[in-house]
Amino acid sequence: MGNFINMEQDSYRPDFGGVIWTPRLNMVLEATGIEIVPVGYYEDGKPPMQVSQENTVIYVNQVADELDVMAVKYDQDEDDVWTFYFREAFNNSPTPFQEVAEIVGVWATNMYTLYPMAHVVRQYERLSAVDLDTVPDWLT
């Protein structure tokens, strides 16, 4: 499993639409007195990359908590490969999914859906032998 870490410097500089967005973000943060710390992601043997809305997506839905997931595309990989960390991957971690999502989510793309996205369900099925047709015990 990869790890999320604090980074010392913000290196993400989007310039969509011909606008350099970082100064505008900094003005908003200064005006509101908010400080956000850059977050990094690394895998063993690879240098850390900064988490951004382009390489990290957090999917949260209202139907199946077990399908809440953080998807990360490590930018050092040659292929367009996304690694999915479902909520259960954080069960043995000292930091629960929700806490990591709150920290990482400042920089990531966040998707809140009524139902799980089809590609999230397919990935969950690939990684798990759990029957998705069952109702969790806490609902009965």
C-alpha cells in the first residue's frame, strides 16, 4: 500500500484556460485565514508525488460505505494505472479512511454520489469476493 505524507512545498501549478490558478488560491486562503498543507503520496522505492485533483480521486456514495475509495494514479508509472484503496484498507491503519479523506480531499477531486460509480463497483468486485447483493448487518 502507498502512503500519504505531508509535503513541505506546494508544487502543483495548474494553468487551465490560460489562468495561473495558484496565486488566486493563495489570495483566497490569505483572505480567509486558512492554511492548507500540501499532501504527498509515495510507494516503496519511488519518490513522493504531490496529491492533486489530477492524480487522486475520492469517491464517496450514499448507498454502500464499503465502496468508498481513494483512487491514486502515481505519476511516476508509465501506464495510466489507478490504485484503489477501499475503506477496508484503512481498518488496520492508525488513521481511519474518513480522517485521511479529509486531509487528502483538500487537494484531490472529490465525488459524492447517490450510487457507487460503475467503475468503482467493477474494481471492488475484482479485489473482493464479497457479495454486493447482501444487506449489511448494521441495516437489519
